[in-house]
Amino acid sequence: MSRISRRRFIAHSAHRTIGVSAGLAALRSAEVLAEFGEAGPPERPVRLCLVSGSLEYKSDESLAWLQEYLRKGYDVECSRAFRKTDDDLPGLENLDHCDTMILFTRRLTIGGQQLDRIKRYFERGGPVVAVRTASHAFQNWLALDKEVLGGDYQGHYGNAILPEVHLVEAAKDHPVLKGVEPFKAGGSLYKNPKIAGDTTVLMTGTIPGHTEPVTWTRLHNGGRVLYTSLGHPDDFHQPSYLRLLVNAIFWTAGRETAPSP
């Protein structure tokens, strides 16, 4: 029996026995919605907090550009916490209401309520997409790398040869890698020799004689974490890197698959 015929059969049977209204009332609401194709309320936009403070990699420019990219193509509402000085990062109150955050700072020296707000966010399992220098995001909380991100940042190789980025075969079906292709990174390869055992490596970077993990996921206090050591300004103009970030935003926010661009 076709779906349309089945709907007509249900309605006809209900009318013959106890009336249409009573018949529908006898069915569970979920069954009624399924039979008549009525969609529930649409999902609200993903609320993303952009946390920026990596002068070396021009994070303000890159994340502002990303915000505009998301505004044009995706159902994402962005708020900002952008560096004012190394010890002042206003806008962190937006973490109280966001679904996920992008963290792209470098060796900031915030303290007091600002650093406490960051720590409370992760203590309650706040999700994060951590970009490049987020491995040393706060000079007075360098433990964030191991404790939250699962990383082991030990500096980087030189800039003479830029890494080729590859997808890990065993992880190629992960939602974060949907639509992502190998590409050449714009910045040096970071060293992360001993990342946490509970990470899932999605991408590696290779230069002659060295291969390092460059993108991985894990859970921290129940919250989804994605870290990528990629994030040079040139990377933000790579279609695959942009797709990676969009996928990561939706995945960390609990939306398993990002919409197609």
C-alpha cells in the first residue's frame, strides 16, 4: 500500500468507526505526524561564539571573514569575544548562551572573571572548535591543551616546506570530513607527538621525514571537542578548510551533519 493510500485508509477507517476527530485522537501524536507528513518546528540557528586573539595569524580578520561566510550560506548566529589587549578579552558572556565556540587565541594573559568564565565553560562540557594557536591560547592556562583539547603542542617545524594535509582512511566517514579533500596547508606543521589516547585523528600533515596529526576530535566532560593545528590566513581561503570548519561547528553543536554549501 502506498503512503498516500495508507493515509486515506486510516482516515476512512477512523471516520467509519468513531469519527475522524476521535479516530485521530486514538493514534499517538507521533504516528499522526508521521502519517500526514507534518514537520515539527524547524531547528533554531546554531549559536556560535567567536573567540579571537591570535595576532600572529590575524585571527580577527579570519574569523570576521568566516562570520560573513556563515551569514551568507548557513543558519548560524555569531557573537564575538575579540581581544582588546592581551589581558582583556571582552564579550565572553556570550559563552553563557552559545551552542559551541571557535577558540583562536594565542598566549593571552587574561585572568580573574574572564579566565574563570572560560574555565567554567569547559567544566560544564562546553563544545569547542579550537584553531591552531588555541593549543597555547592562554599563557596562564597552558594546561588547556592537554586537559581540554587532548593535545601535546611542542612547537613547530620550519616554514620552508609547507605540509600536505591528508584524511585518515579509517576516519573518512566522520561527519566532520564530509566534503573535505586533501590540500596543501598555508602554515608550518605543528608538533604534537603524544596526543591523548581518547582522541580520534581525522587528518594528518606531512613534510619530508615527518607526519603529525593536524585535526582530531575527543570528548571533554561530555562536550564535543575538535582541534585543528591548521589556521594560517591562507587556509581560510581553502574550500576544504572552510568545509572542515563548517562541519566542525555543526558537529560540536550536536547537529550531526552540516548543510551542503
